[in-house]
Amino acid sequence: MVSHKYKTLFIHVPKAAGQSVEAFFLNLHGLKWEERLPLLLAPNAADKIGPPRLAHLHSVDYVRYHFVSQQDFDRYYKFGFVRNPWSRAVSFYKFHGHQHLMSFEKFVITKLPLLIQEQRWFYGPQYDFFYENGENKADFIGKFESLQTDFAKVCKALNMPVQNLPHRNRSTQKGGISGLRKFGRRFVKQPESLLHLLFSRGDKIKSKNYRDYYTPELIAAVEELYKEDVATFEYSFED
């Protein structure tokens, strides 16, 4: 997200409360969600100018694809949020209906590695969004686990009154209308997944605590998949 009015770039890591931040800035600009294009929050059909969702541009992509000048990039306040990789993996599991199609174990061992390879812009390490050749391009990286406290630091850096973030994108986690819509679109794009649903046990855990989904083997598997995040952002399984 880019806001020229407030001279800031928000680097939106998928599944790390990004829509709440975007909703906050849309409100500041007097825009509705359907009017989000001016903040560079739009679908993208041209892979030459970024990922399928421009909201998920990496930090260096803003200049690479000419969305902002190098001069603006250097002087704008650049920030984003990261999330515990083990918690984020469970969130991925519940996104796009994966939990209806397979167990969490199968998702981590077989599906998630493929998703990282094929859709790295969404499922890849959070490290990718901020770092280029080992250099952090952001001015501030907060944490999902201390979202409101860290967002207060963003507000102060931008000389804005400290405000709480609105809650967005919870419906998919709970099932909800949004979750059903995403699940329905999955069948349209991948009708073969209906067979997997009919003959799959799916998620039998159904816990709100991500730790309940893990065995020692799965903890190690996610740590290996997201080893850059674990090391760089100093996460442990219990964080």
C-alpha cells in the first residue's frame, strides 16, 4: 500500500493483519474498500508489474515496477508486520478451504511446500517482503502478536494520533460468508478438489490455539520451511 498523502508505504505480509492496516488508511483517505485502487490495493493480471495482488508487493517492488520513485521510496516511512510462522501456517491452512480438504499434517508435509514454490508471493517467507540481498528496506517491522502496541509506534512516526486498528478478515478464520465464498471459488477454479472433499477427513482439531495443531515433527517441518523468519524475526514455537 502506498499513501502519498501520509508519505508512507505499508508492506503487507499475507495473513499478518494487513487488511486491518489497509482499512485504517482507507478511512483516513475517505475511501471505501471498493475504492482502494488509489492506495495501490488492487488485483493484478499483469505479472510483469508484480504479484496477482498488488497489496502484497515486496518492499523493493515499489521502485522495481515504477509505482514510486527511488526518491519517494527513500524518504517515505516504510513499515510492515510479521507473524509467528507456526501460527501463520495454521492461518494458511484455514485459508482457501484447505482445512476442508486435508489434515493439517498433510497440509504441512505435502501441500504447503508446493504452495511456497508455486505461490511464493503469498505463502513464502515473510523475510522476502522486507529484505533484499540481506538488507532490510523497512523503517519498522512490528509483530502481529503485539499489533496495537506496535501500530501505535507507526502512528507516532507518522505524527498521527494513536488509534486502534479496525478488525478485518476474521470471517475466513471462523468459516463465515467470506470463507464460504473463497471455498466456492476454489471449486470453480479447481473442480477436482470436490472429490478430495468427499473422501477427505479434513480438519478434526478445530482449535483457536495454533499450538494444538502441532506434533514435534510438524513443529520442525514448519521451522525448516520458514527458517529465515524464525531466525530474522526471533520467533520460537511458543511465541
